[in-house]
Amino acid sequence: MNVTGGPRCLCLRCFIVLFVYLAKLSSVGSISDEETCEKLRGLIQRQVQICKRNVEVMDAVRRGAQLAIDECQFQFRNRRWNFLLKTLQILTICVTGTREAAFVYALSAASVAFAVTRACSSGELDKCGCDRNVHGVSPEGFQWSGCSDNIAYGVAFSQSFVDIRERSKGQSSNRALMNLHNNEAGRKAILSNMRVECKCHGVSGSCEVKTCWKAMPLFRKVGNIIKEKFDGATEVEQRKVGTTKVLVPRNTQFKPHTDEDLVYLDPSPDFCEHDPRTPGILGTAGRFCNKTSKAIDGCELMCCGRGFHTEDVEVVDRCSCKFHWCCYVKCKQCRKMVEMHTCR
């Protein structure tokens, strides 16, 4: 594959590359007016139009981009594929329909919904605020209606800004159907895990009056849920049902996937060896591994049976920390030798 020609164009059109670019912007000052929307690399024309109509929202989108990148790196920190922010790795995700691509697209769509919703609830945006239409009944039987997270607005913006890229290609293509499904699965990881939070009001901490509202889960929980869906993702293929093209399990013995499951089209490479013919397959040589683990972070699996190097390395840690009144913590620096293991 020629990474200086066609694939580079594919890469620039990839939403994940756009996310990396947005995450690097320092502040909303970088997208302060309609003209700057035209200069954002990676936006298709219809996204430029959305940007122009929603300039104030774009800083939340930028924060969502960084949130997605940080969470992806956390979730895959001990895997052979560990989402390094390198153009070739991201390019691989752009042009293949693997379960890794399914995860990244789902997480990206979720992060936009999450960050925009948080901006609404915090009063950052003129176009939205918290949702006062949400109400319910507590286990004790009293009715509640407070200032809930406006997840409806966040999800709607994510659908318009993120999904428009796939819809502009035509929803009949396998990859567009896959991306749209996984985008929605990512957003449902938030919607299905909204929780009721309450705060008591009264004299001396009593709970004479209670205010309750619906809040989003922590984004780490969202990442954990999507990671579980990644591990159980369904390989699919396109079929025509009447006049509609849908994705169904490739293996007919598998039960149909739900709207909350991730789906993928192509099997993943093993990511063991550097493959110069496939951009982004960097191999695991030089990666740290856990000698005692039997999981994927263990040296046997991480190093793909090639063996590993062991080296004694001096590590400096904070130790003997003491709290001093008032108000700081003072620590000593302790040095110790530890064994570090890296794949051959």
C-alpha cells in the first residue's frame, strides 16, 4: 500500500484522524468563528456547515476527542494493538473493518455525546441546558424531577456531526453500515447506563427534602462497557432483506447482534510482527510485558512466542510520605531495582 498516495487521502477523510487533530487544538479560540471551521482538516463539507452553525459546541467536541483518545489508550494499554497516536496506526483503522475499528468508532461517537451533554449541564452552551423534563419515582415512593444531564441533546449532536460522514457515503456500503451501527452502540453505552443521583436538604444533615436527577455514568464505565462489547463483537456480512440492506452474523449459528453490540467485517491481524506492506502493523518487539501474567499482557502472548529480554532497571518512587500541618505532603525519594521484561 502506497502511504504517500491514495491511503493518505483516505486517512484525511477518516473521522479518527479528525479526532486526533481536534484533540490537539489548545482551546475554543482555535475554532472561534465560522471561518475557522473551513480550515479544520478532515471535515467533510456537511460537517463544516454543522461546525459553522454550532461554533460554541466545538470546544466540547474537542474535549470529547481527547477523552476518547485517552480512554482508548487506557483500555488497550496491555494489548498487542495499543492505539499509539501514529499516522500509520490510525490509517489502518480508517481502511479496515476490524473489531478495533468498531471499538474506536463506538468510543468516538460516545465521547462526543458525553462531552456535549456535560457542556449543556454545566451551562457552557446557550443552545441547551440541563433537562428538567426528566422525572421518576424513588424506591421510597416519592416523585422527583431535577436538573438532569441533557443526554438527548448530546446524542442528537453526536448523531448529526459524527454520523453525517457515513450517511454522505450512502448507507448501502458495508463499512458505512458497520460504522453507523457501532456509532449508535457507543451512544447506547451511555443511554443504557444513566443513573439517578440524589442530594438531601435539611437541618443538620437531615433529609427532609431530597433533590434527584439523572446523570451520565463516568466515562471510564462507558469505556469499560464498550471494551466488553469489543471482546464479544460479532463478525457480520451484508444481506438484502426486501429492499433494505442489513448486517447479519457471518456464522448463521450465532444469535443476531443487538443494537448495543459491536459488529465488524474483517478479521483482525495478530499484530505480532511488523508488516511493512500493511501500514500501522508495528509488531510487539520492544513492548513491555508481564512475566507472571497468563493474560494478553503476559510475555508469552504479548511477545507471540518469540521470547523476551530481562533487564534490571533502577526505579525512583516517592515513599515515606507524611502530611504536615497545614497543608502539604512531603515525601522521600526511594530507589529500587526491578526486573523489566521486553519482547524480542
